[in-house]
Amino acid sequence: MPYDRAQEYSDLYEEQAKLQESEQQAARDAVVALSAFWGGDDKTGPDFAPEHVTRMQEKIEVLQGQLLLVDTFMKGLDQGYKKFLTAHPQ
């Protein structure tokens, strides 16, 4: 396999790894951000005291940032796939 072709594959695999890592972190952030909604008992539900709401909001903002990062990696990988397939149509 020519070096340049191997480099193309390597670049795509690196982008895939970045995407997978960011997806895993986003999943963990989602669990943390939404955990407050699972708190409380069946009668009272989550504690929506102002100090708890502020912490929930901060966790959700982190999740939003993480999801934006996932989206960026997905778009970059999609462009990489398209570029590769255009260069190697067979």
C-alpha cells in the first residue's frame, strides 16, 4: 500500500477515535446532567430548590458543549469520508 493511502486511512481512523471518545464523554455527561431528575421519591420528585437548579443548569450546559463537540467531530469525519470516496471512487 502506498504511503499516502496509508496516511489517508490513518487520518480517518484518528477522526473516528476522536468521535468515539467524545461520544463516550457526552454519554457520561448526559447521565450526570440528568441524574437530578431521577432524584427524590415518587411523591416529591426532583428537588427544584434554587441552588439545585443552578447546579442542574451548569451540568446541562456542560452537556450542551460536549454535544457541540460531538457534532463537530461527526461533521469533520463525514467530510473526511466524502473526500476519501471522491479521491478513490472504485
